[in-house]
Amino acid sequence: MERRTIGAGALAVGAVGLGCMPMNWAYSTSRQRGDESLRTVHRALDAGSTLLDTADMYGPFTNELLLGRVLKERRADAFVSTKVGLLVGDQHIVANGRPGYVRRACDASLRRLQTDVIDLYQLHRADPEVPVEETWGAMAELVRAGKVRALGLCAVGARARRRSGARLHDATLRQLERVQQVFPVSAVEAELSVWSPEALEALLPWCAARGVGFLAAMPLGNGFLTGTLTPGEGFEPDDVRARHPRFTAEMMAANQPIVAGLRRVARRHGEGVTAAQVALAWVLAQGPQVVAVPGTKRARCAEENAAAAALRLTPEDLAEVSGLPAARGSWD
């Protein structure tokens, strides 16, 4: 698989990574099988998807524990990205950016992941009660202590994203400018897909101008852009899409022209090319610093996603995909 670099430290990873969240968090948990998830991680590594993206809150903790079982055997094959800064309570999620907590959380993640060093440690969300410079300073200490190789900032998962992607990106840019004065930012993780292209306006250009890697989260639109979801079939109650305005039967039907356009481009590239692979190839074409991080818990999907790194869209393909109808349905 093509390799891409993250940050000035030239940390090399496969162009398509593996988002591990669906294995233990946010999507339906009733059909989760640990053995299948383990096969998925192994299959992704075999295919060159070296970046494994997780967080301590996924589960919570169970996602890191699962990856630790793989890393115990294959640490040299993987680039590990995990996150800190969010705590899962009984009813809600809260931010914690206190330096002491960051240090303890890092040690706990290292134990669960069964590794001596985290390749990329990301701030999942800034704590409004703690200056972000203090949190980032504590994370920088972990780099100097040899527990972390590089630092990143995550702009995914906040409720503000659903209200206004532009406002969230503005806030992220301000945070990035502040923490960059404390310690270099190696990567930014934010949503980027055919149906959520807002990062192209300012966030991705900021990264490109500074040699910062961009981890494209949710590049398949929470599964919608794969074309495998049927409008109206519904989701289980613990699946986040059950409450997502773009996943109502009405909005899924209204957004089918996007999937149809991806399939049209896929057909031009031969039998076996899928809408999902076109969607990922479009994301990768947005810049050499972009790494797509599609999430899945299925081995066959990990293989299909990895193969998208070899798909080269023509200028006409890219123009057609970029010109597809804007997604309908709010993020509120």
C-alpha cells in the first residue's frame, strides 16, 4: 500500500488506516464478536493499513484492550493512535484536560495496549475548564519522557459538529494556533467525506501549509457512502445512527443520488470496484498529507477499504464526485 507521512517527524503509515471504534463503541453492540474484530485488525495490517485508530473512551477501555491483544504479537507492524481527554459517565461524556489526569491516562493506555510507546497521542476534546496549553504541555512531557512519539488534535465527536461544521473548524483552528506555540502538532483528525466536505475550506489547507498530517475520520459517512444501507430498515437503539438526522428513512432516500454517483464512477473502473472505494479514493486525492481512517469491525470491509489506496480517480472522476448533490439532512 502507498505510504503517507504524518507531521514533520515523517512518521509513515498506510494511506488507508483502520478506525477501530465500531468494534466496541457507538454502533450496535448486540452483534459484536471479539474474534471477528481481532481478525479484522490482523487483516487490515496484512493489507498495509498500519494506522490503528482508537481512544480510551471507546468501550470505554475495551477497544484499547482488544488492540492490545494484537499489538502483543504485531507491534512492529502497527502505527498506534489513541486519544485522551474524554470520560464516559452514566448519562453523558465529559472532558478532562487536567495535566495529572493526562499523565495517568497515558500510562493506563500503554498498559491496555501492551506497548511501551504510543505513536500518535491525540487530544480528543479540549477541556473548557483547563487552558488547552496546559493540557498540551502535559502531553508534550509524555513525548519527552519517551511514552509518546507525536501529538495530534481531534476535531471529531463534539456536539458542536452537528450544529455547525464551520464553527467547529474555526474553534479548532484557534486551538491549533495556541497549542502549536507549545509543541508541534503532527496530525489533525476531523471528519472528511463526500457528504461532509467542510474540512476542505480551512482545516485541511491549514494542515497542508504547515506539513501537518490530516486523518480523515468517517470518510464513508458512517457507512452511508458504502451503498449497503437500506432506507427505512432502522438501527438498533444503541447505534448512534438511530438518532442521527441524516439516517432517517426520508433523508437516506433523499441522499441516494450521492451513492448512485459513486457507483457510476466505480463502474468505469471495472468489475469489483465499489462505491465505498471511490469515496475513499476521493478523500485520498484531496492531498498527499491525507490518511483515510474508515471504521469497520468486519475483515472483508477492512480488505475492501485497504484496496481503495490503489484506485486512481481521473480528473473527470474527481470533478464528478465533487459535483454530486450536497447531502440533505442537518447535523442538529
